[in-house]
Amino acid sequence: MNTPTLLKFIVATFIFATASTSASLLKIDQASLYGDAIVTDFESFNLGSVSSDIFNAGGISNIDLLGSLMPSQGTEKIQVGDNGNALSSVNGELSIVNRSHGIDYFLNNAGFTISLVNEAAQFGFQIVDEFNVDFLVRTFSSDTLLDTTVYRRRATDPAVVYFESNTTFDRVEITLSSLFAGFAIDNITFADISSTNTTPTDIPEPITAVLLLIGLLSLGLTRQKEMPIKP
């Protein structure tokens, strides 16, 4: 194999390996959840403001609000009450609400960040009171962004939507991707949970990948020089 051909082969292999190990989110159904799923609903929580660290019983270390919110002065209310209590924001505070409860407006890129005790590969949630609105769903590991997908809840969708990642994560963000809207979340679910908190190892760091490419190229050039010259 001559040097140009070898170089093309190495570059192609590098691109394929990097692309094939990048994180991705796949929408799945409930039957595809692996192991014992942990579900956090809010029926047992008292209505009103709550602290971000009271959710750890469900494998969640904390839940916080993200982005800018605007008080609705009671004009924005939870209209869908079939699921009972849900989690939203009232006057800028994380709050448990139910049907006809006044909530804040979430502005663009505002929402929730959910941190886990241990990493997981599957998760689900329910968007309450909003249809045909886009939400950004992002997964992280040690504050490194793994993947982003857009979810739009439609009237025909199941109440809870589930996703699966090929890379474990320790935090999920669910944020609004439109001008503004009032919404709540419920039935937060995690499955395929790691027994210990680990960081993903299947995504090569850029410097490691570059060094690997240089090493392979140097090996190819060395072998090319060692080949005997034909008379």
C-alpha cells in the first residue's frame, strides 16, 4: 500500500471511528426500558415551593430551574389535571402545582435541569399542559454536553416520552425552544442506571484521536522507507 493510499485509509478509519462513537438520543417506548426504572411523580409532595434537593429519593440528586422566567400574575394556569400534581415555577421558585394553579411563563431556553446520583442511559418525562411546542432535550456527563434533540409533544403522543442514549449521562436539561409558554413536568423516569457514577469512555477526546492518527501515519511512513528499492 503506497503512502497516499495509506493516508486515505487512516483518515477514513479515524472519521468513521469518531462518528460511530458520538452520543445520540433515540426515542423509545416504555417496554424498552432496561432494568428497574425509577419514576418520580409528585403526588406525595405538598403543593407550594420546594427546595431543589428534596428529590434524591428517586435517584435524582437535585432539580433546578434554568433560564429566564416571567410571573404570569395568575393568568397562566395548569389546564390539564389528569396527572394530578406536577413540577413547575411560581414567582421564580420551583413549585409543586396542580390543576388550575397559576404558574410562571418560561421564556426561550428556560426550563429544568435534572441531576442524577448515578449515571443512566435511559430517561423519560411528561410535559404537562403544552402541545405542539418545541422543547430542547440535552444530556450531559460531568458538565460535558453529550447530545441535543428536539421534542414536540402532540395530542396523540403517550403521556410520558422516553429516550435512550448510547452514552451514559448524569444530567438532563429540558428547556423551552419557543418565545414563551407556561408548562410543568411530571413522571420523571430513569432506567439502565449505572451502579456507580462513572464518566463515559467511548467518546475519544480530540487530542487522543489526533495523536493516534499521527502515530499510525508515522508507522506507515517508516514502513514505506524500510521497503527495499527494486533495481
